[in-house]
Amino acid sequence: MKAYPNLIEGVIEVLVQTFGKHIYADKVIQHILKENKKWGSRDRKFVANHSYEIIRNWRLLWHILGEDPSMKRKHLMELFDAYWNWLETGSEIPEGLPLGVVESYAAWFDERASNELGDHWPALAHALNQPASVVLRNNVLRQDRKSLVEILTKEGIDCEVSDVADESVVLAKRPKLMHLKSYQKGRFEIQDGGSQLIVQHLDLQPGERFFDACCGAGGKAIQAASIMGNLGEILAMDTNDKALSECRRRAKRNGVDIITTESIKRPASVLVHQEWADKLLLDVPCSGSGVIRRDVDSKWKLQPEHLDKTIQTQKDILHKYHSTLKPGGTMVYATCSILRSENEDQVVSFMEAFGEDFTLVDEFRLSPEHPHSDGYFIAIFQKHDD
């Protein structure tokens, strides 16, 4: 497709706001596309796709240009020209470059990931640079997965079942979905395949009490309700009231009525629920390094000091919130991070402090090398009976 000046300017504006004003790229692109209503579908695709590709390859492209990163529009235009020429020559990468430049990661993160992951880092670094698939989770309260595929096909959506999770369906393209009757009737949720596996490891049963203590917008709480047959009690808590409102809205669309939401104002908000839960999920705040291919600019927005604070937050949550679990109950600690410091190291710290009360049943990673899964870590604990 030809690079028209107005479309190039759209890409440049995305870069200015993403890197210069530190606004997340998806929000910027959404706003710019909304402002330019005369753009056709190919124009919109041009701006979105090439913006993401430049962000994804930010460090490599500046290296190819031979300049340090700059927010001046003149320099960004030069960067786009270098990027366009790079595409026309087959996106070849000069030999002998270090991994952090080839795969375009901030120098500090490349060093840290290399130190923590060793020989596993190169494969993960490459996998996280591949465009993300659109994966749906079938709502078993509405129909089985085969029926969902048939419904979506009739609605013009090219899709097929995925092997990544029991109720996962992968789309061939990236169509709009929210206008579909199937979406409005709660027949599916958009949820990464690996994410769908986290709740499955709690072995939830109808009638149980499930506590999602870091629920966000409620995707896993709603999934849990479907697994439980909408029978039992689910407590979903988060510090973000807007996310909790979204959780309630999504639950209603999905035909779920067993979820109660509560806002976390302080740790005591959670700790009043002592020994309430049969099953506890701590899907804690994290670096998001396992979902970089969905949030490509997080490569550059994440900073060492923020990561260190996040690791301390994870430790605080794991070391305190476990008390909401009944004796004999199951707890899952999960992140969407690839770093040992957020994953295995946190498990070691917890077991050193609470090993008399808990057994570590299993811990493992879900790799972003699977085309339908981002990168996750899951640890399963069993609380001892009194």
C-alpha cells in the first residue's frame, strides 16, 4: 500500500503521543482513528499496523537510522523513512547486533531478562514480538464451544477451536466484535488462551466460595462463575472502582449473578474476609512482560523503579491475602510476567515464610511461544487443615 502523507502524519502523531506524552498506544490510535472519520478501512489499518510495528521495533529502527531517539517531528519523519525502506528491502537485520537491539528491548530490561532467564530469554524475546492472536472464551452457560463456532461463522467471523484451552476459539483476523448479537448476548468473552488456563487450575466446583482478590475487570471471576455453573459465591475485589463497574456489567451480559464486588481501600478491606474462601486467586499486579505483544509500548514505559515497587506489592499481597483462604483450600498465585523475580522468587519467599501452613502443589509457566497464549506464571498452593 502506498504511504500517503496524511497517513504518515497519523503514524507520526501516534509516536509523538506514545513516547512524548507517555499515553498508551492503543488509546492514542483509537483517538486518532475516531478523529479521522473519512479514512477508509485500509487507511485505518495502515495507521494502526505501522504505528505498532514502529513501536515494536523502536530500538532497532533508530539503530538502522544511526541516530539517538528523538521526539522532534523532523527526526520521526526520518525514522519513518528508514522504517519504510527497511520494509521494502525485506526487513533484513544487520548481522552481529546484540539481542536487545535485534528484538528491540530497553537495555536495562534486556540485561535483567537475560540475567533471570538465561538461555530461555532469546526465544521469549522473539515470541513476544509476534502479533497477538484474537482468542475468545466460550461461555458454557450459553452453549458449547462447537455451537459458538457455528454461531460466529453465521455472523461472518472466520474462526476455529484452539488447542490452548478447553473453551478457547481463535479468530483468523481482527474483526470488530462488540456489534455482534453473539457478543451482546454474552455467548463469549475476549480472553487470551493462556489466561483461560489460570482459573482452571483452581478445580472450582459448584456451590463453593471463590475469592478473586485482584479481579480487575472481572474476566477470570466471570469465567469461574461459568465453570461453577453459576452456583456458589464469588467475591471479586480490586482497587479500581471503574474496573469493578465493568465487572458487574460483563457479569450481567454473561448471565452470571453470583458475583459480589467490593472495592479495596486498604489491606483491611480484604483481611476482614478471614478464612472465607474455598478457592483463592491472587492474579497480582505485575510488569506485564508476558503480554508485551498485546501492549507493545509497555516495552518502553516499564521502568526499573516501577518494577521494584511492583515486586514489593506482589509480596505484600501474597504474604497477607492468603489468610482469606479456609484450611484445606486451594490458592493460585499468577502473573502475566516472564521474570523470575515476579514468579519463582516470590514462591520461594512465600514458602520460607509460610511453609508450615502451605504445600506448594505445582508451579509452571505458560509460554508466549504458543501462538494463542501470552506469557504467564502459575503457582498452586494447598493450605493445610487445622
